[in-house]
Amino acid sequence: MTYLSDFIDEALPSGILADIREHVGDCLSCKDLYDTLQAAEGFYSAGQGREVPEQYRQSLQKRMEELVSDAREG
């Protein structure tokens, strides 16, 4: 999903935001990716200034890559 980061930041024109909200509501792969990115953003925001454990970082990166791959195939 090309605009997902900007969508999360609500940094898009309102028409595009509405279209993406509708798509994310209908597409399970994109919903999973959105939820994962939201959780990661919350995790990183809450831990500002703290080191992220390498095992968690690798696990999160792998999951996000899987979700992106699934969204592209779906």
C-alpha cells in the first residue's frame, strides 16, 4: 500500500484518506499491516531513548515484510 505511512500520519488529502480508510476496512491484509505499523509506532514512541531488543526488532521486521508481501499478492 503506497500511502500507508502518510495515511497513518494523516498527511494526505481528505479524499485519499477516505479512500484508504475504505480500502483498509475491506482488505484484511492491509488491515493487518496497518494494525502492525500502528503497534510498532506506539511501541517506538513509548520507548523513545531506549534500545529495542534485536530479537524483537527482527521479529517485527519479518512480520511486516510478510504482511507487505501478502498485501501485494492479495
